[in-house]
Amino acid sequence: MKSKISAIASWLIVAWICKVFLFSLPYKFSGHPDTQHIFGTIGLWMQDVLSQGLGSWFVQYGAYAVGTVELLASIALLSPLVFMLLKKLNLIKQAPPRELIHGLGGLLATGVMTGAAFFHLVTPLGIEVLHNGKSDGGSLFYAAVSILVLGLVLAALNLPQWLAARSASSNSIRSLNSTER
């Protein structure tokens, strides 16, 4: 029962993370003015604080890089659905464990959003993004923090279950091998 509740909680977290990541992709990949403002502000700060070259690169390519990682995280987090379908259709016999995929995907999402939260807090971007006289009310920052935390929850829910199942499987194989001797 506990693993079923954990699986449902995992899928709810995955749905939120993927919604935020996938809905932001058109902005990141199209050069939307709000995205240019956000990554431009961070890039200019990087030019002053870190290095001219890194900041310039971030202004030009940062949105694409972050968007690509968010897309990869979403694909990974949703991949257990594809594996489940392939297994049902008898196209594959064994799929990677959902717990492992969700645990690692949660860590990837947390990593990306740790960067987002850092840049909101440390750079002139701020918690509340202001662009052309309009405020986002902090929604981007709060979404980033929610994913940062929920990604850790996803890892904490799933990785111990995966490790326990892996350990139990290893112990069964060892006991089978010892009885054969």
C-alpha cells in the first residue's frame, strides 16, 4: 500500500514538474522578449561578476541550454509511461524501474531549479521579475523553488525504494546461487 501511495505521489509531482518545464519551452526556444529580458539580465550580471565570455554566451544561448535540460528532464520523468506501454504491447520484456527514473529525474529537476533560484536571489533579476512595467508577482521564482523542493521529494520517495528492491533482488539471486552448490 505504501508503495502505491508513493507511486501516486510521484506521478503527481512529475505532472507538476513537466507542466512547468514543458509549458515554458515555447518561450525559451522562440526568443520571447520576456525570456530575452530574463537571460539578458543574468548574462549581463555574469559579465560583470564572472567573465565577459561566459556572460555573453549566457545572453545568447542560456535559454536554449536551460530549455534543453528541462526538456530532457521531462522526457526522462515521463518515460516510465512509454516503457509501461511497450511492456503491455510485449515489445520489451523488462523496463528500467520507475523509482530509479523518477529519483534521478527529480535530482535533475532540482539541479536546474537550484540554478534558477540562485539567479533570482543573487542577480538583479530578483524574486519578482519586472519587464516593461509588468511584474510576474514572483511566479517564476516560486515555481522554481517548488520544483527544487519537489524534485528532492521525488528523489527521497523513489531512490530508497529502488535501492531496497535492488538489494532484495541481489539477496534472492545470492540465495539461489548458494542453494545450487
